[in-house]
Amino acid sequence: MQSKINRGIQIIICLLLIHQTTSAQFTGSGIGSWNILNLKYTHTPQLSFFGEAQLRSLAFYDQFHYYEFKGGVNYKVLPNLKLSLGAGTYQTYREGGNFVTPKNNDEFRLWPQLTLFQDIRKLKVEQRFRTELRWTSNGYRNRFRYRLAVSHPFGRGEGKSKPFLATISNELFFTDREPYFERNRFQANINYRVAPTSTLQLGYLHQFDYRINDEIGRDFLVVGLYFEFARKRTTSSSPDTELKDY
């Protein structure tokens, strides 16, 4: 346990060093920050609850323009099928500074979701289907999202666990209004399980938008911190390979 804690501290120090050495290079280059804090509570192997906060900027930890708070419930119907229901508030500000008003969008969102899992050799494949009911500053809208993700756990932890998880995903956004296609979001990241209840995420996200006003497409550095708690501790290895949401 002590070795895992030390390794986690080393990872955090490395991330801080990367932040310091690359900050000057990234400033003005157009890469933004995408920051995630996620809490998950597993009540039973089938039922879990989650809450998440996100903070995003258009420059490297500058020009903050977006934040969101969301939460919801997951229910695993089958080992490879999970149903979710989430809701949250999503706030987008104008470009040109930190939280510049007036806002581009003030939104409340409700979203049912279906996720399918499949194991192919050492790879885990996830297909996620989400429908968004959106009450925005510009009226009510619908949106439909499909994400395909492939992940591979690696490394050596305690027992048979693998503390690292490499993931590549791509997500498409559609609406029921012309031009129908709204956005494409590509992400590549690595997760490191610091302890049984905490995971660090570091990744790259590229977003392309087509005539959309509630978010801005460009490149982002993704930094996430995930905490997982359970009513009853289990020996299941599934958390090691669970894909992180966003």
C-alpha cells in the first residue's frame, strides 16, 4: 500500500513538472484545459450514483469559458449493459477572457443513456448512446450522441490488477434540426489508479464543431481526478478497466 501511495505522489509531482515546463509553450498556442472532478458511489454491483464538475478554458489555464455540474444514477441490467439517467447545469461564456458576459448559453440538461460493453482479447470496447433533452438560452433542443471507445489495461499492481488504462475514443453529436451533424470529439488518455478509491487521468482531446454556439471546438489538455466509493468493498477487478465518463 505504501509503495502505491509513493508511486501516486511521484505521478502527481511529474504532472506538476509537466505543467510548469509546458505552460509557457502552450500559452497562446490555442490548447485549452479540460478539468474533471468525478465522484462515484456504488451501492450494489448493479446500482451506482455519480456526481461530476468540469471547468474548461480556451487557453492553457487561462480564458476560462465553461463549467458544468451534473449527477445521476447507473443501473447495470446485464454484465455488458448499463442504463443511466443524468441531469445537470451547463454554462458557456464568451471568448476573450475569463467568464466574459453575456453568456453564450445557459442550459439545463436531462439525459438518458445506454452503454454496451464487449471484451475482445485484452481490449475493452464500449459503445455509448446518449439522448439529451436541453433547455437552453435559445429554447428547447434535442441532441443525440454516440461514442465508441477502446481501452487497454496495463501495468502491474497488487494481485492481478493493472493500475494503468489507455483509452482512445471518438464521439459524434447529432440533432433533429438541419444541418443535423453538430460535433465530433476525439480523445486519447491514460488513467492511473493511485489507490483503490482514486484515479488520475491525463489526456488530449480534439473537438470539431459545425455551426454550434454552446461550446468551441479546438484542442484541450485533459486532467481528471476520480474518486470511487462503495457501500461494501469487493474484490472485483472491474474498476481497473472501467472507462471514465465525460
